[in-house]
Amino acid sequence: MTRLSRSALLYLIFTSPTFALDDLHLPIVPRTDAEANRIAAVTQPTTDFTKAEQFEQNQAGATTVRVIENSNAFSQFSDNLGFDKELDFKVGNGLFRKLWVSSPSSTLASDGLGPLFNARSCQRCHLKDGRGHPPEGPDDTAVSMLMRVSIPGGDPIAEIEGYLADQPHPVYGRQIQDLSVQGHPAEAQIKIIYSEELVELSEGETVSLRTPKYELVELGYGPLHPEVMMSPRVAPQMIGLGLLEAIPAADILAKADPDDLDGDGISGRANIVWSKAYNQPALGRFGLKAGAPSIWEQSANAFLGDIGISTTVNPFGFGECTEAQEACRTAPDGNTDVHDGVEISAEGLELVTFYSSNLAVPKRRNVSDPTVLRGKQVFYETGCIACHTPKFVTHRLEDDRAQSFQLIWPYTDMLLHDMGPGLADNRPEARANGQEWRTPPLWGIGLTEQVSGHTYFLHDGRARSLLEAILWHGGEAATHRQRVIDMAKADRDALISFLESL
């Protein structure tokens, strides 16, 4: 197998039979030149901050839903979802909430948990479809947080230029499972120790940032490899995923500037990953480092790693247990003919994917408030939109999906950016290096406390406020961080008001 150049890889993405559907499985209607020109004009960043833009309140297009004033704000289905699809959404919701039990069980539809796992259901990690958090003390669990692990080495994927190979930990695999079924020890527990550092801002304001130090304790299967690489992750919010999947790959790749040819200090890169479903390279979109190409594969990987449930994508009844965990690999499992020979059927996985694709984004609040408009201007003029791209128009889809041809405002470019050593996990993922993270979408971020009961942000929840999250930005965003530090306090407060309106 030969290594492909970047240009050859992009040619593969847009000309191979699979990618003729664009992004693996979306049945698209190609854009005409005239339509592409209109879209380019509509998605240009505004320069008028005296009033809200047309349609800005409906930040997820016609899928946008009203704001429910309780913790269920992220658990609504797309507003334009057809009545005939509502049942699929609700059944998918049921499977998302389903509590799995260990094998053997009299309930064949629900057995197969573990033997090692992080949660008994998807909902346990993504509570109310919102953002997870690190343990808040010795009596709190890490149920919405996990630790990825690996060691250096492994074989690169020849078809993907710049692929950064690593390999599973020989004993603990690629993810630490901190829970287990009876008779099996859990792998480990996550221990976090924080230290505080004071940051001085203009006009005498100060903010304390907490730096986490991670350790794995109560190791159930022996010591860690001396070269182990660890990456803590909290569960991200679930809204708007189907719309992010429907953004044309060409629009995402057009924003990539890996060599910073325009000299603006921002060098976003696409993560190109291996699709197990289609056995070829694909544009990474989902996960904190854009390590999954589709909601379907991301869901299948979460079933395997988080709950220990097999699918047709990952048909391993023993979950992520390694060869070093022999008792785990030989334990009873739920792989029966009831569900296509695996623990959740292909139809069940499709329903969970459909549910995840149609969790709706709520409307913006206070879009015409003068302080919010000033904060928006500060956000744009500070240069935040260099990564947090305001607008896209999704594909026109042949099967009339809710996500078809929508003007959306996710505030993400879906690309990888170097965020500096302060946020580094020093662990690669496909083409993402140890300092790179995918730009997270910002829609719904102002409802985090309402939905999740906290205001913890960033990949590991270290930031306790939006301002702390901004002050952790380094690497490509270091200049923008400094601008926030130096700006007038009134502008800094307005910036936070704008983010809270999303």
C-alpha cells in the first residue's frame, strides 16, 4: 500500500464511489454554481453589529426548538421532524436511556453489559443530553468522565498521510473502565488533584484557573505501562449533531490552513480517520479530537467502550477487554441471534443514531440586546471566528431529512487546532497530535447550567466558567486570549453575555 499525498487524499475523498455520497452515507443533491455562490454570500461573517442578523435566533435553522425553562431543554426533537419519524426518535430515546444488565439474563433484549464498563446506559454519561463533568469531590463518581489510554508505537495507516500511530495499552486497552459486573475487578479509578493559578486581567480583575493532575488508582489488572499516555474526557452535549454531520466536507476542508498560508496564526487541520464501516479514510467530525467520521460509528464505539455492548460494527461480546484480561474475555455475553448475533441489533443502533442526529438546538436568547450585540462584535473583532466559524449551510439531502439545506450557526469550523501545552493531553488520535483539539460548537453553551447543573467546560471540565475556558486558550489562540485579558472589563463582560445567549 502506498502513502497518499494530501492532494491525492482529498481527491479520494471526493471521487471514490463511497464518497460520491459525501461523508460516507448522506444522499446529497449536488449544489449548482449559482446556489454555491448564494450560500457563500449568506455565510459571510457580518460586519453590522447594530442589530441581530436575519434568522440568527433560529441558530439551527428549521430544526430549532423553543427554549424549555428546565433541564429538558436539550432533549427535544428537531422542530421540522415529520410526524412519521417521531416514533423512531422516541424509540431511539428509549434505547439511549436503556439500562443494560450483565449476562446471562432472562431479559435477552437487555443483557450484555460489560463485563467492564463506564456506565449502564448512554443517558448515564450524557445526562439530559447535556455536558458531563469531572468528579466534584471524593464522594462523587466519574460516570460522565472517562480516561482514554494508549502507548507509543503501532502501525500507521498508509492511506492517511500524517497518521500518528499509537497502540492500545497491552493490559488496559484504549479506555479505562471504572465499573464492572460482579466477579470482575474494575480496571481503575480516576484521581484528580487541582492546583490554582491566578491570572490578572485589565482593570484589576483576577481569575483563578485550576490545573488538573491525573492519576489512575486502584488498578485492577496490574501496573500501567511506563509509557502510558492518558487523555481525560468529559461527555459532550448531544444537540445539533445531525446538522454537523450534514455540513459539506468541502466547506470544512476549504477552511483548513495547515501551513498558515494566510499568516493569521491559525492553522486548522482536518482529522482524517479510518472508517471501520466503509473500510477507507473519512473526514473526522465527532469526538473531542474529531476521531469519528459519523454519528453512527461514534455511537457504535461508545456502546463498545463505555457500556461493553457489541454491535455489527464492533461485534465483540466481551467489550474492550484485552487478551491480558482472560476471565473478562471468556465471561458470558449477550451475543445471540436475537439481535443479529450481537448485543444491540443493527436496527437498534440505527435508532440510537437517529435519536442522536435529531436532538434539537434551542433558540438563541436576547439576540437584540445591546450588550449581547456588543459582545458579538467583541467576539468577531477579537478574532474568535477564525476557529469558531459562525455559519454554514447544510447539504440538500435527497431523503428529506430534517437537517436538509439549513442555515445554521454552530460556531465551529470542525477542524483541529493547536491549543498549546496547557490543554495538551500529549496523546495522538488519528492525525490529531497531543496539543490539538477539534473546535467545539458553541450553540447551546449558555444553557449548560440549566441542563446539566454546572458550568464546567473544556475537554476535561477544568474550567468552572466561560471566562476560565477562554483563559485556558493557548497555542494558536494565545494572541486572542491576550486580547481578552487586555480589553476593557465592560467588553469582557459583554463577550460573556454573548456566549451565554447562544
